[in-house]
Amino acid sequence: MREFLVEITTTVPEGTGQDEVDRRRAAEAVRARELAATGHLARLWRPVGELRSIGVWRAADEGELHEKVLGTLPLRPWMTLAVTPLESHPNDPGRGDGTR
């Protein structure tokens, strides 16, 4: 699978009831655990003081990432995404292939 850096900003539509927000957030947590278990969600961070997320996500290609991974998130209709495809850097200390 390829890796992608994904920046997510979620904006709740004006007039949305708190019950709907809570329901979707709970479902989002469940779906994130499922995607992590299948290897599609590798890491997820929230910048200090901000209401956005930055994560490393995995998929076969960008189409699959949008359709079968990010598109399955319950909060997706409320999200704005910035997706950056990643490739290994030759100086990455975490490369696992033993080359430097």
C-alpha cells in the first residue's frame, strides 16, 4: 500500500443538532479503529490548539484512498481534505530495509 499525508478539517454545518454531532463522532471513532486494524490508518495527530487532524493513511492508490477509505468516514461529508502522496526518503531512519 502507498502512504498519504492527509490533513483533515471538519466543520459541522450550522444548525446541526448536538445529538447528530455526537452520533457521528462516536461512529467516526469506531470506523477509525477499523481502518487502523486493516492497516489503512497508520498514525493520527491533532496539532496543539487546532481543530484539525493530520494523519498517515494507506491505500493502493489515491482513488482507493478517497473512495474506500476516507469516503467511509461518518464525518466525511463535513470534512475538507488535503492529500499529499508520500514516498520513502533515502535518509529516513525508520526505513526498515537496512539501506542508508
